[in-house]
Amino acid sequence: MTKVSSEQATRALAATDWHRIDAMTDTDIARQIAANPDAAPDMAPEIDVRAIRRAANMTQSQFAAAYEFSIRTIQEWERGAKRPSGPARTLLRAIKSDPEALRRALATA
């Protein structure tokens, strides 16, 4: 593998059409990733936040308050604008498994 010099990297960045990149939608990005055989697929399974919240019989406000999320985050997850990742995915899986136990644990913490 050839090491790229700082000058080469600077030229490559200068030649990048950043307006075109900024204008890409999530669908455009997903399509490009799917078309690239060298791109690693997103292996994380989908998490249906709305279904988890409804199973807990809570409004978005109640869910956000009980599990220390922002309401905006819940809204973005539920409409698909963003996806939960990292610790949030773990917390959502725990909520799905036993929402009452987790609520009690957080209340006593």
C-alpha cells in the first residue's frame, strides 16, 4: 500500500465537489453503498422504536422522560430521520425486554 503524501491529500480534498456531497440524501448514500461490492453492509438490525414505546404503553413524552432520551430524538427515530446506535440501541433492547424493570432501575439510580 502506498502512503499518500500531505500534498496529494490536499489536492484530493480541493478537487472534491463538497456541494454535491452535501446535497446527497440518505437514499442516495444507501444506493451508492449497495452498488459498491467493497463497502461493508450495515449489519445492525433495525430497531422499531415506535413499537417498543407503544408496547410500553407510553407517549413520546413519557418514554423520553422515563428513559432519559430527548423528545426530539424519539421523534427522529420514529420517523426514520435518524437511527439509534451504540448505547442507545442497547438501552432500547433492554426496554423492549422489560420496560418496567428498567424504569425502576433508572428511578432508583
